[in-house]
Amino acid sequence: LINAWTETPTKWYPLPLAVGALLLVAMQYRKKVKRASKEVHVDEDGMEVIRLKGPWHVHVIGALPLRYISRLWGHVNSLELPVWFRPIGFRLYAVAFGCNLDEIEPSDLRAYRSLGDFFYRKLKPGARPVDDAILVSPADGRMLHFGTIEDLHIEQVKGITYSLDALLGVEHPKSRISVHSTLAHEHNRDMSVVDDREFANVNGIDYSLDQLIGGSSTPGTPTSEDMPASPVATPLKFGAQIDASVVEPERSIQETLVHDASVALEMGFKASVPLTGGKRRSTSGTSVKPGNALYFSVIYLAPGDYHRFHSPTAWVVEKRRHFVGELYSVSPYMAKRLENLFVLNERVALLGRWRHGFFSMIPVGATNVGSIKINFDQALSTNVRGRPPPPGTYTEAVYAAASPILNGQPLTAAQEMGGFCLG
Amino acid sequence: STIVLVFEAPDDFEFTVKAGQKVKVGQRLGD
């Protein structure tokens, strides 16, 4: 080798023209492919059409029947395990995925009938102290990414973004329908639009006169157009019409009022948050007030993590939008490779407001955890059989009946909201 | 599974965690 290195004479000669030409063609082709992958296809309304984008192995994964696999996975994991096997099996799982068995409730592993049951375990009271900050973590997991939203695009990973409108849904007046809460319907409650007109003040809580005394609209089934002013767009519909059955917690009226009032006070509550006319407004209707900005954060829950999620702040959930989609893995590996991952996957966008204006929380499903539960929403059913509708379509429900004053489901910081189930 | 939060906050809002950091329910995320 030394001889070859030192004694071989270097002979320079020009490359044949054809090689240079081939090189140029290859470079042009690479540029074209890169450009095509960044191209944004839009529909007749000018909205981005969400498509699977990524390297070839992402397309291979995309060709798999992931929703079916997810449901099968869920079924297998719901099978009851023999009592003698449960402590061994769950301890092995805990070692493999890093679960802390000291903090679970119940602590007797024999009490969990299946792996799915164990996966959706509870924590002992006081296992998670709650900080007094305005924003706390809604789940156990890893903070993947956070920052401000620029040009209404959220950065999935460095250099790869997805549209805020695609994540939360866009306004589509042509297909607007009536969506109502069953409780609102049963109570025949008036759902007049809350605006800046008149406000009363009782115990430091502002609310509109319309809400207090009942507005002038015709009693009966409230329509989406009758719903309170919201920082997000008027409801739209692409799926079937649904009723949101709001599950009223088992507590007395007095307890409910105290709970709602405490949320209201924590929020520095105003019944109407006049967010329209802000400095920026997206097609999803999300707007921000001058002096404010839009922020995002993404938390990834690994298989060993506690899989229930809690409220990240004191806020009022006004509506939810259920996007039936694919169930790709949401691991950091896939997040780096599959563009639009969070807008392709099945998810539940909970939209509402907090003390600073618009607030939303979007649990996104994955292959192993395709089912999303929301404790106060019985109507929600995720990862069900059937072909998913085109990306970007959703069904919507409103929670206006949950609290007459707050016009939505009030939640305190760290209050349990729901969780992810296997399959 | 993943949870995405999108919210409006004052311009001076700051996250108090780092990307890649493990977080737990109730832990301070920002203020």
C-alpha cells in the first residue's frame, strides 16, 4: 500500500463530455424532486391539499393498513390475562418501557385485567404536584418542540412545517350545518351570540346580559350560527352531523357553580373574548390580539408513559373537532421524515379560550394508541372501522351546554381530561 | 401519541423547558 501510494504516478486527463452532461442531468433531476416535494397543492378554495410526503420508506409504511393494525392491536391487548401472569407480565413491561410502578393506583398489579387496562392506569393522588405557572404540562412525556407560530405555520421539526389551518380545521361556510349539544337541546337553552354589547357583573364574573336573561332568538335547537363568539371559526361540517353529549360531572349544582367560578376567576374571565379584528387572522378563524402571539408546543408520550392527559391551564373548551385520519407512528423518527404527520393522523382538536385569548389542545393518535378519550364527551368515538374521509375533514361538537355562564366545558389546571388507549 | 398545544399569549411569554426535556403532568411549561 505504501509503495502504491508513493510510487504510482498521478496522471491527469479530462473527463469525457458525456460524464459531465450526465452529472448535470443528475443534479437537475435532484433539484426537481426536491422542488416537487416542497410543492403545495391547493384545492378550489385555495386550501392546501394534505398528502403523504417523505422518503420511500415513509410511502411503504403509508401503504400498510395502519388503522386496521391499530384496532387489531387494541383488541389483542384488551384480552383478559390470567391473574397469575399479570404481575410478571406488567413488571416485564415496566422494565422494558420504564414505568414507575410505585406511583400507580391501584398498586396491586393483579387488578389490571389486560395490558390495555394497565396502559390506561391511574396515578396515586398527589403523584404529580401542580406548579402555579399559567401553563403546565398536560401529560407525562418528552417536549419535542415548541416556539412561536410564524405565518400560521407550525414547525414539526427543523425545516418541516405544517399549516395551522390544516391542524385545527378551516372555515367553509358552504358546508356549514347545525351542530348542537344534546343537553343544550334538552334544556331548550338559548344560545344567543355573545358580543360586546351588554355585560352584567356578579361576584366579579362578567357575562353577557343575553346569557343572563336569555336572548331574543327563537328557543329550540341552537345552530352553529347561534353559538357564542369564539376565537375560532364558525363550525363547519364535512362528516356526519353529530350531537355532543356533554357529560355532566357527578356533583351538586353548588359544587358545579364553585368549580365554574374558580375556573372563571383563574382565567380572569370574560364571557366574550373579542378576538375578531386582531392583527392576524387565518382561515381557521384563529386570530391574535395586538401585543400577543401564537405559540405551540408538542409533547410526545412514549409507550411506557402515563397515558392520561390533563388540562394544561384554566380554560374553557368551547368545541371539539374530530379529524378522522391515518394512524402513522408519531415517534421522533417519523416526525423527522413524514411531512404533515400531525395533520394526516387522527386527532381531536379541542378549541376554546383562556385568560390570554385563544387556546387549543390537540391529542394526536398513533398506530399503537389510536383511541382518544375525552372524559366529558360521550359522543366522541375514535379509530372506528371504515375508510377515513379525505384529510382536513372533520365533525364538530360544541360544549356550550356544559356551563351556562362560561359557554363551554370549564377546566382547572391539571384536571384530568381524558387519555389515549391502546388500539 | 402526541399532544400539540396551540395558544395565544402575550409577546413576552416564555417557555421554561428545553426541547427534548422529559416533562410530567403539572410541571411548569412556561410563564
